[in-house]
Amino acid sequence: MPKFCSCRISCCNGVLKLYVNIYRLVFQMGQKVPSVIKKRVIRAWLEAKPRNVIADELGISYGSVSNIIVQAKRESIKDIDLLRVVVVLLKSNNLDLTHFASSIRLKNRLNGLKLTETQVDSFLENIDIHCFKEEIDPREFLSHIYKVCSIAYKCSIADYLRRLYHLEEKVKENKGSDVE
């Protein structure tokens, strides 16, 4: 038979501290924890909640929370600790799973283009440096890149290369220096 406990309303230093009456079900030793509660424990654990918070929220003992996590690790979710570490890292950086999913999507896109993160990072650094030196907003610069790509798409590649070569020559004439 379940046992119940409750807290009370108290006043300390003139500040009312409200401790709402909480009736918490405390399972007796040996009583089987329902699967719905086990699922809630696992979900809360993977949401990076501490064991004591999970125990308080679900009205079970701290030991039961630990046992459920160990059982899940042993029987079904071998990498539960790794998954939790990922969630904790995401939360500590004010990110959520949608950010993580976007990262995976971008990584898959890079893999599909056979580009490394280092190559893309270097490209972005070069854009940043160029925009700083030329006093151009990076969004404006990318808009220009998009326009160049649109022109290249409309023209044959040979025509595009001739136009690019012609443009490089004009830049050399105007600046009197090599184009990088």
C-alpha cells in the first residue's frame, strides 16, 4: 500500500514561502515501477534533468530512478550516457535538438559535396576578411556571389570562364596589382 507525505506553508522573515501541499506516492520496497513511469524517467534523464529532480517530479525514490537508468543502459539504450552528455552540452550552449538536427543536415550536405568542415570554415574566414577589408556587409557579398552563380548557370561554362578572365584583367588594370 502506498505511503503519502505532505509539506506545509511556512513564513520566514516576513516573506511568505509557499510550499504547496504535495502528496507523493512512495513505492514500497519490491513494488514494480510501472512502464509509463520508467519511460518518463528515461525521457527526463535524456532532457538532462538531475536524478533527484526526476524522483521528486515523478514521486519515486532516487534509487528507483538510478535503477531504471541502469536497467535501460543494460537492456535497451546502450548509449544513454552519451545521449545525455549531448543533451547537456546542447542545453549548456542554449541549443536544442532542432539546432542539433540542423548541424547534422549541414554535415550531410558537406559530405554530399565532398567538402570538409575545414574547407568551409576557411572559405567563411576568407569571406569575413574580404568583407571587412572592402567594408561590405557579408549578406550583400553573398548576394553578389549568388548573382554570379546565376549568371554562370545561364551561360555556358566556357563563356563564364572568358567573362571571368576578362573581369580579372579589368581589375588588374584598375588596381595595378595581382588578383588573388
